[in-house]
Amino acid sequence: MVLVQARVLDSTHLELARPIATGCGGNVFVVVTESTNADPERHQWLDGSSESLRSAYGDSEPEYTASMVRETNPGYGA
């Protein structure tokens, strides 16, 4: 997979930042990522998620030692 940035010329044409190794008439897949900065609902979800994480893993979270572990996870750290 090759990631190439492109500038939108109009609603049906793109200008690639660099050439790609696909001949004329070849097919490519285009994934469009939309700007999320203008989406106020997304910011509300992110703020709520951050608050939940802070409350779950905040400064009051106890420190767990290896001796407190009842069952080890053999895949941990792998």
C-alpha cells in the first residue's frame, strides 16, 4: 500500500503530490479522511471519554505490586 497526498481540484479531480506506479486506465482506491476539527459532537464525545478515563485511572488509583497478582497473563508484554 502506498500513501500519497492529493489536492482536490474539483469534486471529481485530484492532483497527486507525487506520481504513482499505476498506468493510464488503472484503478486505485481512495480513502477520504474528513477534518474532525469542525465537528462539535466529536469534541463532546472526546471530552466525555477523557473524563471517564481520568476518573477510572486518576491519581487516586492504587499502586499494584506483582505480589498482588492472583493469576498471571502469559501474553502480557509479548
